[in-house]
Amino acid sequence: MSQTERMPRKRTYLMCPPEHFAIEYVINPWMDTGTAVDAGLALRQWHFLHDTLAGLGHRVHVLSAQAGLPDMVYAANGAFSVDGTVYGARFRHPQRAPEALAHQGFYAAGGWTFAEGNHVNEGEGDFAYLPGAYGGLILAGHGFRTDPAAHAEAQEVLGRPVVSLKLVDSCFYHLDTALAALDDRHITYFPGAFSAASQRVLAQLFPDAVIADQADAEAFGLNLVSDGRHVVLNAEATGMGEKVRAAGYQPIHVDLSELKRGGGSVKCAVAELRPRP
Ligand code: ARG
């Protein structure tokens, strides 16, 4: 990647506090119902992330947490928006299904154009948007959660080309655990999380990507939120921090040890809202 000045862009985010967060079931390899979550610590870490994003000048909306939905803190999974249109989530696992309605309510109140997802898809967990790549490109993951039929549906709803990528390692079950947008047209990803053919597609479309390794991905270093300059990522992902720094971005580490017990980190906790430009 060329070493130019990385310009931040003001973002709008949606987060949901971990007020009812717990490990009550196992739907990914990181979860273990035997480990107790430190609820107070989870909330403090979440607030620190919230304040970090707000402190960078971004607008952060907060969705009320609901009892009985312990994974609702992973707000990225509730929907995916591009230029004012929202493609609603439909969760793979019944335990999380009601979260989609809570997100739908938020967008309805905000006057967004909302399209319900008829196929299983977990919002920004499996969809990423690069507004400056190829005129506006959507990258989409499948293999564990989102149904490939949802990729085609998202393309029809959002009117942007969707590139389907196959995830092959259950530890990296959502696209956002293996790939992230660093700015409007640059990405970083861990090739080993993708099928050989999908690796080929990514190399062709993004020859200047920042390449991460297994250790970066296991430290949730790819589960990051970037505003184009400031890259907010998990505290343990020090190697990933150095990689983005070498590419001209400014890493900002936050400790999300408790959210990691549920199989998520920074990006999982943050949905980006993309209003009509
Ligand atoms: N426990 C949640 C699940 O397995 C974690 C979701 C993480 N979110 C994400 N965007 N990767 O569904």
C-alpha cells in the first residue's frame, strides 16, 4: 500500500451496551458457557470503546439492550446500510433472531429505507462496504452464518456489486473477524480464513491490501473499526497495530477482553450507519 496521508472521515455508528451480556449458549468456537463474564468490566470496556469513537469526533447512537438477548452487544450483526438503504439481518441461530427486530425499529424511527432480509444474513458481521473501490463495492462472507442467497439479495436491495467470499475456518465465522476496510478503498485481511479461490479474488481486487496472519486474526486484530486514519482495535492485537501503522494509519488499542469471550471485539460491537450522501 502506498504511504500517503490517511484522511479520517466523520462516521455515524450504532452500539448497544452489554447490560445483559453473558455466555448462555455456544454458537461459535470462542464461546464457553463454563466461563463467567465480568459484567462490570464488560460494561466499562464498552463505555471506553464508545467514548473513544465519540472522542474521535464520530456520532455514536445507542440502541437499548434487551433482557434475554445476551449477544445484542454485537450491534454489527443487526443490519447493513449503504447510502440510506438498510438491508435487515436474519440471524442463523434462533437465540439471536429477535435482535433483528430491535434494529429494524431503530432504522424505522430514523426514516431509513428498510428492506427486510429474506435470507439468513448477519448484517455487518458478513458485509463490508468500500465506497471508493470500483465505484462502491460490497464484500460479503459466507460459509458459517450468512447464506450466499443473501449476497444476491443484498445486491438487489443496495444496488452495488457484491463479491462473495467463502470463509473456511470456524474460528473466523464472520467476515469481520477476517477482513476489514481500512478506508474507502483499502482493506486488510487474513488469507487463511478464506478458500483458495476467494483468496485469489481478494488478491486480484485488492493487490495493495495489508496482509494479516493467523496470530493477528486470533487476537481479533482484524475485527477493527477505522475512520480512514484512526484504526481502533483490540488491545492484544499489537502485531496488527504495527502493520496498520506501517501502512500509514494510527492504531488505537482498546481492551475488550470480556466481549472476546463471546467471540467478538471492536467491529462486532459497532455498526456503521451510512446515510444518503
Ligand atoms: N456470540 C456472537 C455470535 O456468535 C458473536 C458475534 C460477533 N459479531 C461479529 N460481528 N463478528 O453470534
